[in-house]
Amino acid sequence: MATVSVYEAKSQLSRLIADAERGEETIVTRHGRPVARLVPFAVRRAPRVPGRWRGRVDIADDFDDFSVADEHDWYGA
């Protein structure tokens, strides 16, 4: 984990972002005191659980049917 001053961070931001893209973390300091941490971006998502909606959703037997009346309702033909 690298440590840089605010001045260095401003002048080397592109390099620090490239480092973060490679998974490296950087601590930014002001007067020798840590004030920020530059880390790789990670999307926070709940893990997918297959079947979570089982038993909650009912699909009608005629779901895939598309009648002449449906066509008229959709397209006005």
C-alpha cells in the first residue's frame, strides 16, 4: 500500500487511478496524517439466490398466446 501527499496525488492522479485499476490501494496524507484512501471500485450486490421468487409468481397457462384481439390492442390494426 503506497502513501502519497495531497500534492503528489494531484500531480499523479492518472497513475494512482491506474494503480487502483490493478487492485492497489493508496493512502493520501496531508501534513503526514492520513486523510483519504484510494481503492479499486467494487460493485456491492447481494449474492444472487436462484429460486427466490418460487411460489410467489404465477404465470397464466395462456401467457405465450397472442390472439388477433391482442394484436388489435397492441398495434391498433
